[in-house]
Amino acid sequence: MYHVLGIIGIIGSITILKYRERVSEMIGESSWMLSIGGVYNFIIILATLLFFFSVAMLTGTTGYFLTPLKYLLPGLKESDPNLMP
């Protein structure tokens, strides 16, 4: 199942890049998108992240790919079972 979703993600990211003008018309432009360069740059960043996440799903390395989020989000850290709260 993860292989199929990875292939769909790669095809989707390429499609988003190819039709980014139509996608930008569909989602519109928000004020927070201006800080990263506008709606077109947001779509390019989104497609790039989707591509790399899809490749990570295909290779089975999503755990390594998402490891930095464990340090940024406090609820994702694995606690030591020997420590008492």
C-alpha cells in the first residue's frame, strides 16, 4: 500500500509543478504566503516536500525523514519507561 501511495505522491508532485498556475488560482493567495515569496513559491515548496516524502515512503525511510520533528514538537519525543513522571 505504501508503494502505491509513494508513486501517487511522486506523480502528484510533478503534476502540481506542471499546473502550478491553475493550482494557485484554486487555492488563492494568503498574507502568510507573501513572507515566503507568494503563492507560486509555496506551491513549489509543497511539491518538493511531497516528492521527498513520497520517495521516503517508497524506500521505507519515513522514520529517518521525520526524526527532526521529534525534536521540534514536544509531544512526539519517546519517553524513557524507567523514568517516573
